[in-house]
Amino acid sequence: MQAIARVNRVFKNKPGGLIVDYIGIATNLKKAVADFSDSDRRQRAFAVQQLIDRAIASSEIVDILQAAGIQSTDISVLSDEFLAEIETMERKNLAVEALRKLLNGEIQSRLKSNVVESKKFSQRLEDAVARYHNNAISTIEMLNELIAMARDLQAAHHRGEDQGLSPEEVAFYDALAENKSAVEAMGDEKLRLIAHELLENLRKNASVDWQRRESARARMRILVKRILKKYGYPPDLAEDAVQTVLAQAEALLRDIS
């Protein structure tokens, strides 16, 4: 309660307050309000609200990356050198928010090339942010988790090189291997063969605006089913795989002309 109320205190040359980090305050505020009676809670709910409505004003929009000392928003800054610099930043809360923003941008950009991978990283980031907001992990722990995630994103970018798979083939492999039962039933080698054939055939048969034409989508769906059946993909898993493969195809072949 005091953390909220004191931000707007003015004194001499202090015309107002600057909120730097209110992460996790919702949980603590509920605990604080619970100490009051029902009538007190109603009155204080938002005496606090009135106070906030009156007191909060923004004189400028602050770019969190610049505030953290980061001048470039190019995701290539997620190099080992950059991550080492992030680790040593004095204002850890700004480092966390800056890195979260950069990671989110990179994950969203990957959605255009690898749907499954992007969704996994997105969920991982959301889970970490939720735990941080709920005070389940400290700022230092959150920063370390984000740095580990950034390094995993770096590694994912080169995944498949050892097996001779292009990034596009890796994307279709991920679509097929999303169900672990399929990996166990078929093995990596066969899934890699299917991924290669899917990419070649879908690319060859994609027409302009095929995603928006139901007849064209139906042909693509049949093509995917035929390839999966050819290699003995488990029938009980095939329908989900077809949907994921088509979603991946839409992302990769969006700009076909």
C-alpha cells in the first residue's frame, strides 16, 4: 500500500514519482488489503484508485532498450558478447525487461519460419514471466533464465546442420515430431525423409493464395496425408500432424507467387 501511495509524494524539487519496477506487487497488495475489514477494503480500494487516477501522468515514452543502454534492436545483438554484457548490467530489472523484449521479438519472427519451435519458446517465455511476476523467482534468477533461453535460441538456429537438414526441413521435422509417440514409433531418420519430401512436394504444388482457397487447401491436405501414409506415419496421430504440417506450410509458403 505504501509502495503505491508514496510514488506520488512531492517534496521541494520533486514534482512527482517515477515507477521503475512494480513486478509482483499485485500479490502483495492482495495480502495487504486482506488485513482490513470489508468496509475498510471498499474505502481503501480505491481511495487507491482515485490516488492513482490523479497521480499518474506520463511526461514521455521511455524506450526500455535505450533506458537499459541498448542502442540497437537488431536481434543479432543476442551474441555471447551481448549476453555477457547483459549479465553485468547494474540495473537488473531493466536488463530483464530489455532482454524479454528482444527475446519476444525474435520468437515472433521465428513464427514465420518454424511454427512449432516458435510456440515452444513463446510458452517457455510466458511461463518464466508469470513466475517472475508472482515472485516465484528473483530478478537475478529471471535474468539467468532469459540468458539461457537466448542461448537456446542461438543453438536452435543451427539445429539440423549436423544432419544435413535445411531450416525449412527442420521446421517440417518439428511439425512431424511434435508428438513424441511418432518419434518413438518411426525414428529420427524416417521423419527426416518425410520432412524432406513434404517440403519438396508442398513447395512444388503451392499456388498463389492457396491458403485462402479451400479447394487448393484440400489438395494440399490430401498431398500431406498421402506422404504420411506412404511412410507409415501412425494413423492415430496423422490428423494432428496434417494440421500442424499445413500450418507450417502456410508460414513458409506465405509469399509464394
